[in-house]
Amino acid sequence: MADVPRRILVVNGKGGCGKTTVATNLAAMLARGFRSPDGRHSGPRQVSLIDHDPQASSSYWASQRSSELPPIHVIPAHQRTGMYQTQAFAFRIPFDTDDVIIDAHSNTRDRDLESLLKQSDIVLVPILASPIDIRAGGSFITELLTHRIFRAAPRPVGVIANRVQPNSETALKLQHFLQCLDVPNVATFRDTGAYHEGMERGCGICELPPSRTTRREYAEWRALVRWIDDQPLGNTRSSSGIRSMPLAANRRNEPGTSIRA
Ligand SMILES: Nc1ncnc2c1ncn2[C@@H]1O[C@H](COP(=O)(O)OP(=O)(O)O)[C@@H](O)[C@H]1O
Ligand SMILES: [Mg+2]
């Protein structure tokens, strides 16, 4: 168990770009652990997934998850709390959490972005390979990098190219756009029905039956986790308040939807 959980924010002001897909697949990868081809081992971690989206897609994903898979604790932060409960209490994370993954809602801007940034050590921005998404993604990244919270404590930001059809014109445009950005392209995921299947079954690509497609995507997920593991976390710990996280709960299962084996 980590002394202080690592906090990974998945965000983009645009809907449908793959925030929930990235957040849920990453949760599954970290909860499971894996060994890289180079022999490095990532042990299984206790993961809490905070669902900020009113559409509750991460919560739905978790509700479909089999009890035989590694557990992921879901915190439905999009819900209103009861009259006599503070948000900090209702949405507290379990004390044994190693990684917190925050699935932001679409339209995250201004105050919401500020609050989520304060709670994050690493930021992942999925972008779709379409002209409109590339444009919107560029504006969002500019807003992120110039935000006063970010400037006060810069933290690692990685862009994820999502739903890419290799060698298509839009894929080349996205590649060119990412090369022009001062932000690394940390993973590229293809457009494949395996992600729909994972969403329906409450599992990650790493937990679907092996096929050519899932193997290829899995390799990209491992590379993404390696990038995350290699990022220094110091900047955000001292200045922007690890204390602003939800408090640690005494037990799992309350009041979030805890999916345990
Ligand atoms: N790489 C992908 N290949 C195929 N479908 C995808 C991929 N990434 C996301 N999707 C699908 O696109 C839709 C929107 O993705 P989602 O993760 O819910 O976006 P967001 O959370 O940003 O609104 C979902 O139906 C999801 O299954
Ligand atoms: Mg979503």
C-alpha cells in the first residue's frame, strides 16, 4: 500500500473522446498488474475510480464487472450527497488505495478544472482523430497548460490518440498536431469493437480473451502504464494539497459501489 495514493486525472472538455474508456481500462490494468517484455513487474494495486460524469459510465462499467476480476472501488462523485453528509465524507477513498483514477465529465472547464487539477498528480488527455476533436483538444490543452494551478505546480501531461485508423488522413493529421504540441503522445489506441465489449462486460482490454486485436492494444496499455510509473510526483504533493482529496474511508464498500472479488 502506498503512503499517499497516486492521482491520475483523465480529462478533456470534449465528450466522446474516450475519457471513460481510458479511465476504466487503466483501472483494470493497474488492479491486475502485469509483467513487461523487458521483465519489469508491476504488481497488482488497489484502485479507486472516481466517476464525475453525470452519465455514470464508469459506474455502469463497474456494475458489470465480474466478482472474479480484481476489485475496483468506484466513487460516484456525480451523485448528490444526502442532506446530512458532506461530500468529503461521502466520497472518501478507502485507506488502502494505491491509485486514484479520476474520470472527469465532458465540459470540464474553469472551476471544475481547477478543482480536478488540484487533486491530480498526472493528467491524461484522450483526443480522437477527427478534425473537430483535434481543434477542441488543442484549445483544451492550451487552457490546461496555462491554468494558474498548473503553472504553480506543473505536473506530467500525456496525450492519448484514441480511435485511430492507421494510415488514414485524420490519423496523419493527429500525428502532425501531436508533434507540434509541447506534450508527449503517450499512447495510441485503435478504433476497435473490443472497447465496446470491455465496457459491456466491466473489464479492460487486458481482461478480454486474447486475440490479435486485444494483444496489440494490450501492448500499448503496458507502454502507457510504464510512462505513468516513470513520472515524478513531487511537484503536486507539496504545493497543491494532497489534503484536498476525499478523505480515506475506514472500510471499502461504503458508500461507493465497491466491486470486489
Ligand atoms: N478506441 C476505441 N475504439 C472503439 N470505440 C471506442 C474507443 N474509445 C472509445 N470508444 C467508444 O466511444 C464511445 C465514447 O467513449 P467514452 O470513453 O465514453 O468517451 P467520454 O468518456 O470521453 O465521453 C463509447 O461508446 C466507447 O465505447
Ligand atoms: Mg465518460
